[in-house]
Amino acid sequence: MKNSLIQKYNVPGPRYTSYPTVPYWNENDFTYQLWIESLQKSFAESNQKDGISLYIHLPFCESMCTFCGCNKRITKNHDVENPYIEAVIKEWSLYCKLLNERPIIKEIHLGGGTPTFFSPKNLEDLINGIFSYADKAKEHEFSFEGHPNNTTYEHLQKLYKLGFRRVSYGVQDYSKKVQKAIHREQSFHNVAKVTFWAKEIGYTSISHDLIFGLPFQGVEDIIDTIEKTNSLQPDRLAFYSYAHVPWIKGNGQRGFNDENVPKDAEKRKLYEIGKQLLYKNEYYEIGMDHFALKSDHLYTAFKDGKLHRNFMGYSASKTQLMIGLGVSSISDSWYSFAQNVKTIEDYYQLLEWDKIPVVKGHILTEEDLIIRKHILNLMCNFETTWSEESDYFKEIPEILVQLKEMENDGLLTIENKKINVTEAGKPFVRNICMAFDLHLKRKAPETSLFSMTI
């Protein structure tokens, strides 16, 4: 990739797990009642047809990883497990009281924090508690995030019996120097052990999360990490750009100096080297920052144009309604977003008062819904079209003028009311989406909000 293009387009920008992005939610026009109405509308439209998704946030970690921007609570006290599980089940029961029929759950994702901080028995109690109010869809996809250092055989076995078939392990990098800098020290042996356990038990999709651009990370570290990853043959993997945003994450990202973090062309070189090594081992690029073997259904969904993206990341199937449970979780009814309170104390207090702990949200306008569709198309399929009248909005000519320079740079093509992102343009897909982001255009951020796009 030409360094001049990196310098030209490497600007702060959203990752577009939603549109509008959270900083641009219109909280003034959002009310709890409007959220419930949109929830009920979406549930009525989708439950019997597609089922619904649940994201469950499990926030506890035993130690702080300095690359992480998730909402977490650091503690070694495992007495926190039972009260939190009970609170999540109560939150779910409050939602179910608002629905006119028994929910059918197609997707569950346990995120964190560290879901495997919780004991296998408590995770079993959580899932059984959820299904005391709901049924499983015939073709369901349940997944969880596991820490290689504390995921046990019993964790994997118990969750498999409960219907989980996908597990994602946070690896990041195998360099001891990098691991020490980000406070995430784990051996290749531990990662290999939990990967082979999952394969032995019967998990059909095992994922590894890797990060490029970490402090002290060099070319030799990326090569070593990718080669070790290839030796384990996970079905899919995420190869994320490290988001150095200390103004958001505070002291958690100050275990190293800014000059220790690779930037611009140096950082992008790490990605390009890693990507070529993955290509050599028959991994295919899926959407942004994701790769999969042909045998994985994420690849199939991408090829069939059925890839979906939401607050949980990329998914091989789409549900219209996703309910987020747990502290800081975000729900998506398609027509609106709603986020829970961010502190565990507030979360418990509201549930004690029998209140669903939503604190803010956004009701999508007609304009939002159209633009959201275009951004999803670009993020998932690297193309979008406005050949249908329902996909057109009046700012499109202005957007095409803005994208002309990117077309001249070989990043996309525009013809027959359609945009196609080229191979050279894939690393710049966030920039292309920004051209559609009318909220961002109408009000440029006054402070640092987003990580760099490249």
C-alpha cells in the first residue's frame, strides 16, 4: 500500500458497529417508552420468522489488559459471580414480561470482561435461567469469549452441552515483550491446549483474536504470531487494529509511551505482512479485519451476501432484534438503540426497583435507516447500491462528489448507481463509510472520539 494514501486517509473515524455511532445518538428525543414500543414492534415482526439475539455482558476480569476498551471490573473476588448472574436473569425476566409470546433465541454471545471468569456451574445457571423464559431456535448459534489462561475443559464441555458451538480466544500477540506491555501474558501452550480441547469436544467454529499495532510490536512478532496461529488452524480469526485512545481509556493504556506504538505506514506494514501470511494458509478476508477458512460459515455468509454486523461484530446470520443484558450492554431493535447503565452499582439498584436498566439511546429516523443500510452493505459486502428508490436519499450526489477522489485513487468504483470497494480500497472502508455519515458531517467532533482508521 502506498504510504501517501495512508498519510492521506489515516484520520480518526468510527468502526461502524452501528449507525448512527454512539457519540451521535440523539438522547434528547429518546425515552424509555419509545424504546419499549420499538422493542415490541421489532419482536412482533421477527420472533417467529428469525428469532432474536442476546448479547450478555459479563464484566469481571482478574487483571487489567492495557489494550482493552471494554467495560470491566477488575477483581479476584469470585463471590461477585452469583449476584451478577441473578441480576442478569432478572433483567431478562423484565424484558420477557413486555413481550406477548415466548421468545425464540437464535443467537447468544457471552462477552466481557472475561466470561470464563465465571465458573462453569454459574454459566450453566445463567443459560438455564435465560431458557426458563425462552426457547432455542432450531438453527441457533451460541458463542462465548474465552481467556486461554482460565478456560477449563469443564467450561468448554458444559457450554457445549448447553448448545454453544463457537468459542473465541483472545490471543493478541505471542511476543513476551508485547504481552508484558499490554499486561496480557499467556503462553502458546495455553492457547494450543484450549484450542485442541474445543476441537476434541466438537466445537464447529474456533476463533482467535489477534491485534496489530501493539506497543513494541515489530515485523518479526507478527510473523511469529501468525505462524503459530496457522499451526493451530482456528476456523476464523479477527486481526484487529490496535486502537490507541488513551483519552478514553485513561491510565489503562499508559503502561508504555506513545512512541512505543507503531504508527501510520509502520503499523499498516504489520497488517499487510500478516494478511499475506494468512492468504498463504488459505484464510480469506471477510468484511473488515476478519478472516476465515472456506469451511467456516462466516465465509459462506460473506460469499452469499448474508454477512451481518452489529455491536457483537460480524455474524453469519441476521436477526432484527438484539437485546443486550448486563451492565453497559447495548440493545438494537433495528428501529432504535438502547444502552444500559455502566456501573454495576447502578445496574443492581435499578433492577432492585424492577426497572430495566436502560440509561440512554437513539430512535432511528427514516434517514438513519437508509444510511444504516448503505453502511452495513459497505462494511459487510464492500458494495452498496441505490438502484431502488427506497435506498436513495437527497445527499447522494454530494456524497458521490466527495468519493470521486477516492475513486481516482483506485479505492472504489462508481457506476450504474452502485459503489464497489476495490481490493486496494478495503483497508479504507471506514473512510468510505464516513462519506455517508451525515451525523458526522453535520457536526464534526470537538474532542477526540475515534481511533485512527488505518
